[in-house]
Amino acid sequence: MEQNRLDTADATIIPSINAVLLTLNAELKATRQAIHDHIGNDPDLRQQPDLLDSIPGIGPATIAYLLVALSPHRGFTNAKQVVAHTGLAPAIRQSGQWAGKTHIAKNGDPRLRKALYMPALVAWQYKPAIRTCCERLKANGKNGKLIACAAIPSGAQVRKLIHLAFAVLKSGKPFDPNFSLA
């Protein structure tokens, strides 16, 4: 927001906005470093970022979110529980014989959904198993955001990333690009 204000600000307050931006950037950098240090110093977490980093599209910021979401303290026993917690489980609107469109429930963690959206787009582009599934959905007339956000069970782009991350952490083995999800 401050960067946007800088574009339209009066010349007299530009130095003040620049000072705020410098402070915000310094705090952001310090927070990211603290997260990195915590993960590196914890014996239980030390190997997990490397495992998650083996999944195409998953970067450092997403890894931190996934380590929190998939923490053993949450007690998830399978990936479906994580998907439900994230709010990516399909929700079907229906009443009697009337059936509406399927959408994602969105009753979970919105920050995790947001953190996984861009990695899902990257995986769509670079992971053959997900790309094949997405192309099939696109051929069926589904729109891009629906495909990426996993609004239907068979095209679960973001859901598949959660399943991959859960499987990689549970098995302790890096991602295998030749493994097919379909």
C-alpha cells in the first residue's frame, strides 16, 4: 500500500513514505530470516524444507506455510484432512433434484490457499501429471481459475500440491517427477 501511495503522493510526504517503506522492508527481511533460522535450528524441521523444495513450484515462502499447515501437532492422518482444513474440499450446492455448481468450501485457512495458488499455476505448467489432468479439464470447458483452485474433485490442482507435500513429508523421500497422480 505504501508503494502505491508513493506513486501519487505529494512531494512533501515522499520522504516519510520512503522511511516507512525502508522500515517495512527491514522488518520483512528480519522476519523471513527468523523463520529460516528457526527451521534450520530445529532438528525435526531441518530436512523437511529440502523435501518440499523438490516439488516443482514450491518456494521458500510456500514451504514455511506448508510446514505450519502439515505440522504433526495438528494431528492430520491423511491428506484429505489437510485439504478440508485448507478449505479446498469441494462443496456441492443442491436441494432435492436441483443441483448447483460445485465450488470450493473456503471454510479453511485463506492464507494457505493464497500461498498455494501460484505454486499450483507453476505446477500446472511444469509437472506432467498435473498438466495432463488440467488439460483434460480445460477440454471439458472448465475455466482456468476453477482448474487451479480445485473446485471439482478430479481437477484438484492445489489439492494435488497438498497431497504431494503431505506424501513427501510423510515418506521422507523427495518428490519423484515420474510418479503419476492420475
